[in-house]
Amino acid sequence: MAAALKESLKAEIPPSESSAGVILNGRYMAPPKDGDGKIWARATALVQASSHELYVLWRDIESAPKWQEMITDVIQTGPKTSHWVMKAGDDKIEWDSEILADEPGHRIAWRSVAGDSNHAGEVVFEPAPGGRGTNVIVLQEFRQGKVKTAAETIFSRNPKQAVIENLRHFKAFAETGEIPRTEGQPHGPRGASGNLKASAYGEKIGVPPGVRKAS
């Protein structure tokens, strides 16, 4: 179980239950409730790869545009800092990010420090019982002010759904080296659950490029 996130996501230290890997009665706890200008999102996925492999893939931040929606450029500006660009059509937002915690093979925590996005996050990689892959748990906090005026307004993108979809893409990218898609259906076949999410969140965002396998 991951230790509670001790680094400040923004101005204050979050409650202990905000840690991505906190488990209660055998289940991951729900994220903190939205409020005080914050939106919280948590997503989990069982990925068929080792925790070390997944840590290395996530830590390679300049490869993020291959699996994160609408991220077009990530430039590493220092050992723990980077510059991010999110774009849709002619609209874009940019921000700088810094890594707060870096535990190889286990955990990465980060936050934005300047620009158009005000958020912080944590990802934990926990080996699944019986060697059945790795549980990847993501927790993100968004401050509504800039998120509302930037990502949601410009891109019609709900941040909670973005966290869910990006982890889904990361799983596919890690397991197969590509992100599935179907011609005419940018997200590929999603079934009733996926269609319900698309309807609920008004989602019309295209799939990241991934790495296409040679045919």
C-alpha cells in the first residue's frame, strides 16, 4: 500500500486518504470529495507488465504525447521539470511541471508550477498478487479556476474523464505498443459502458497516436 502523499499538491498537504494507493477492506478508497475549488479524479487499471517497466514508461515524459489525449509536446527542461503543450485545432494551453517524488518502480508525484493548468497528481505501481501484472493507480487534483477556463472551455474536456481515458490508453500502449482504434470510431469499440461515459461527459476527443505496429 502506498504511503500517504506527503508532498503538497498545491498550497496545503492533502488528507491521508488522498494517496493513490490507499486500500480499505481490500478496495482502493474513493478519491476525496470535490470542493473548495478542487476536482479530484482517481483511476485504476491492471496492466500486464512489471512495475519497473511501467514506471520507466511513465517516467519517460517526452513520450507522453503517444498516449495522453491532446498532449502534443513535452520538453524536459531539467532533471525534474518539463514543459507541456495541449492542443486541439488552433487552440492550445501550456504549463510547466515539476516532479515532487520519484520512487523507481513504485511511485511518481508531480504538480504544475506555472502556466494555463493548475493541477497535481500521483501514480503508484503495485505488483498484483500471484504475478498477474501490476495495478496502476492514478490520483489527480485539478483546481477549477484555470481548468474551467482552459481545458474544459477550450477543449470541452472533463478532467475526470481525461484521467480515466489516459490510463486506459497507457494500459494499451504498455501492453501492445499501440492504442486500439476503429475507422470512423476515434476511441475504437467501447461497448455500452464506454458509450455511456461518452454521453455523460460529452466526450468527442480523438485517441492519441500510440506506436503503430508494422503490418
